Amino acid sequence: MIVIKGIAASPGIAIGKAYVVEDEDIVVERVEIPRDKIRMEVRRFKIAQKATHRDLDAAEAKVLKVLGKHHAKLIDAHRLILKDSLITQDVPKRILEEGVNAEFALSEALEAVNRQFERMDDEFFRERRHDLFDVGKRLLLHLMKRQKRSLADIDEECVLISRNLLPSDTMGLKETKIIGFATDLGGKTSHTAILAQSLQITAVVGLSDVSRRVRTGDTVIVDGEQGLVIINPGPETVSKYEKVQSRAEAEEKLLENLKGLPTVTLDGRAFRLEANLDSPRSSRPSSASRSTASACSAPSTSSSTAPSRRPRRSRSRRTPPRSRRSTAARSSSARPTSAETA
């Protein structure tokens, strides 16, 4: 059993089989463009820009429907990136002056800005680079006439393991059978983490090398409260986490009984209870634990791991295979300690 400590990005507990997704292979090569075809290359880049604008329009419609106006601002931010001089001026300038293909000019421009982001001390601003890469990836895929990877193709419940998840990847998770995710990269303030919280998908990020240590089919527990990922837990550990899920589900059912009752203090004083929500979906109770499938098959170790606090959303189950990397690219009780045992 291996326990890895990361950053708790979205609360809850997810137990299930891992589905490891490697980064998409987007290999960008430098291609010299003949002088008489450079204007055509710039035009090809502008066509990709227009196609990316259409992508963002479609993404906005989906976000408005699923998450509400607040999160639709993320799409506005991506539009601003697409209209930024980095995209509209720097890339065409590189094509014209260096005589290179649009893909290479774009990747070079993105890498230059990435180096600036890496020097920032503020985590919030440093995490915004993933939005830049998200837009850049859309552009590259259009330039290369490639389809964006769809996680909707995963046909069994699973825990997604990946090096990184871009905001656009995260927005579509509600329509999939993914019950939680863990990534090598990312921070608490990233848009990916914020979206996972709104979608009520358990997540742990910043695990450094989880995508290399987990294999598709491994049983994993994602503890979104303590920021832990447990790989191939023993039956005792799985059982403890399953009990936490059951308690959380029972607590939510008790809370359901309070719906519609008058809000009155013990001394008889009535008051008005209000909530600030991103969307009507936010007012829905979270679905704590569904089923806990065949997660007890891994051998147990002597170190016991037990959870604490209530998971907001927790589910479990089974899984499928792998994919490929880009250059643009809560319950009361004790909980597991961060340790690693073979």
C-alpha cells in the first residue's frame, strides 16, 4: 500500500479503479515556410483563431447550463487570452520574421510566457498559466486538424489519474463516469480545483508523480479532505473509508429532513436563511457514496488508515485502459497518516 500526500483540491472520498491518462502527444516541429507561402501560413493561423472562438462559444453554453454565470467568466478569461497581443500579434510576427510554421511560432510564444509565469512568487497568478496553455492547446489542435481528447469515452466508473487536467478538461467531467481525480500538477487556487469543487468531484492535485506510480486497474482511494491518494489499499483501509462514506450518506439524508422547516432559534426567534450560490445546481445535496465495488482485493498492511470529517461527494467502482503528452501543453474518525509502505 502506498500513501501519497498532495494538495486537497475538492473534498470528498472516491474509491475505485484507476484510469491513467497520459498527456496527449502534440509534437511540434519547426518547419521552414517558403517566402511566397508565409502570408498563407498567417492566414491559416487566423482561421485556427476563429475556430477556437467557436469552441469557446460552445464551452460557454455548457458552463452556463451546468455551473452558472459565475464560472462562465472563465470562458471570458480564455477569450481575452485569445485576443491578447501574444496571440494576435506575436505569433503572426514570428511567422513573418522567422519564416516558420504557425504551430512552431505558437509553441515558442507560449513557452516564452510560461518562463515568465514560473518566476512569479504568487501561486494564484502562477496557476493562471494553465488557462494560457488551455487556449494554446485548442489553437494547436485546430492547426494540426486533430480532435480534442474526450473523457466521455470512458465507459466505466473510475478514478482519473493524470499528469495535469486543464480547465476545459475539468468542465466536462460531470458528463462522465469519473468519480474523482488526482494529478501530478496543480494547486488549490487553480481553475481546475475551483471547477472540481463546483462540480462536487473529489480531487487531489500537486502529487508530483502519481501518474507514474499508479497503473490503470489499480485500486485507489482519493481523500479530498486530507489531500491523500492511497494506492492499492488493504481490505481494512478500504472498509474504514467505506464506513465513512456510509456515515456521510446517512448524515445527508438527515439534512434532507430539514428542508422546508421554519428557521427558528431555540428561544423562538425566527430568522431568514439565505445562501450565495453560483447556480441552482449548487443548492442540490451532494450524493455521498454510491457503491463500493471490488476495492477490497488488494493485500492489507499492518499500518491502518482511517478517515475523518464528512466527504462532500464520494463514490466508487471499477475501470478501463490508458491514453498519451503535450508540449503546449469530509466524517468523524481518525484518518490516514502520510506514509509509504511496500
